[in-house]
Amino acid sequence: MAKIIVVTSGKGGVGKTTTSAAFASALALKGHKTVVIDFDVGLRNLDLVMGCERRVVYDFVNLIQGESTLGQTLIKDKKLDNLYVLPASQTRDKDALSHEGVEKVLNELSESFDYIVCDSPAGIEHGAQMALYFAEEAIIVTNPEVSSVRDSDRIIGILQSKSRLAEQGKAVKEHLLLTRYNPERVERGEMLSVQDVEEILAIPLLGVIPESEAVLKASNQGVPVVHDSESDAGQAYDDAVSRYLGEDRPHRFLEKQKKSFLKRVFGG
Ligand SMILES: Nc1ncnc2c1ncn2[C@@H]1O[C@H](COP(=O)(O)OP(=O)(O)O)[C@@H](O)[C@H]1O
Ligand SMILES: [Mg+2]
């Protein structure tokens, strides 16, 4: 039986797809058979970040409508044998996903995978609700700014009232992942601090991912940032997934980087 995890936020552009790709890759790197599903019907972003966009033939909607089999639709990751991508359709509209259809696919995937990571579209409407409905755990991706925190708070409300577990009187396990964190801007008072966000949302902190150029580089190359083990964001995602799996790791990248002597003299 697979564990179903939704990566959600309410707001767009906060780092859900980046996180879904990094999280799924890190789970697979640590030996867990993982599939990552793009619920963002109409946009199709995950396959680009995973670097498999040219291999997409069939998609999630084809699978739901019985136009393709699971074997035909899943794309095996280029680097990891135990990682698969289920791409979204670029041409259909967001309502093409039905409850019954999604449930059937998740049940089928559940038989052979350890983790199912669901990359949610932005918003709190049909597509986002479909992505979170079957989740047992949720990674709430939030940027340290008021609008993002507000939208995350709304999505937490939906998780707690409209998910399948909520309907059964149970709770979805929530994890806060603060992304695009920039300690300098926090220090200048331009962004909320980790403590501010934790206080407002009141859910357990899984990790803090720094604002990092490595993320753009990774997505341009189609290689999820956890493969860049030298990078701050790659290390922060690795920490977060290790914590998720029960390891005790201290939080890093929360303080402003002190410039080294050479950097101060020569710039950079
Ligand atoms: N930690 C980060 N540092 C720098 N840029 C980031 C970071 N996380 C995400 N981004 C960038 O932000 C943009 C939106 O990210 P994406 O993962 O597509 O968000 P969403 O799926 O929530 O819309 C992308 O251009 C991505 O490269
Ligand atoms: Mg996205």
C-alpha cells in the first residue's frame, strides 16, 4: 500500500512543482519506489522539471478515460529506476479529472508503489481539491510573505474539511515547507520569519528551502535540484525528506550567509 502525499499551497508560483520533483526524487534516491503525478491539467509543468517532456505520449486524463494503460502512461525517470512520472494533459481542461477516475488510478498505483506524490495546481477550486482529496499527508508549500501564508491557511481549512480522511473523521497529516526563504530579506523586515509563519499556520515545520539560483538551473536542465548535492537548495530538500522519513536533522540556511574574506575583498 502506497502512502499518498499531496504537495499543495493555494497560491501559484510558490514552489509546489519544484518541491514535488525534489521530494519524489529524494524518496526514490533513498530506496523507495515512488511515482509523482501532475494534477495541473492544462499547464503541464512537472514533466519539464523532471526532464521527461519529450517522452510524454499518454497522460493522466488518457489513463482515467481508459485510452491508455498504466504501463503505457507512466514515464520512467532517466536517473532513477524506482521513480516514475505520471504527466498531466496539456490540452484538456481542469475538470477532466473525476473523483472515480482519480481513485481508480491511485488504487492501481497503490499496489506497486511505496509513495505517490501529487503535485497540486494553484487555487482552491476543483483541480486543487482533486489533488488533495485522497491524500493521507500534505506538504503545505509556503513562501514567507503574507499572501502566500494566507492562501496556505485556506488550503489547510480545505484539507481539514473536504479531504477523504476529514469525511471519515480523521486528519490528514500536515507538514509545513517554507520555500524561497531569504534570510537577508527577513532581517530587513521585508519578509516573514520562520517563527512568524509557524505561529500563523500552527502546523509542524518540515523544512526551510532557501531562495537559490540552483533551482532555476536545475529546472532548466530538467534535473531535480536534489541531484545537485553541492547546492544549498538540494541539501535543504534532502534534509526535509530525511526528516519526513524520521531522521533528526537540524534546520539549516536560516541565517544570513557571512561573506568570506575573499568574497568581501574580491566581490561575489
Ligand atoms: N527555492 C527556490 N529558489 C529560487 N527559485 C525557486 C525556488 N523554488 C521555486 N523557484 C522558482 O519559482 C518558480 C515557481 O516554482 P514552481 O515550483 O513552478 O511553483 P508552483 O508549482 O507552486 O507554481 C519557478 O520559476 C521556480 O524555478
Ligand atoms: Mg506547479
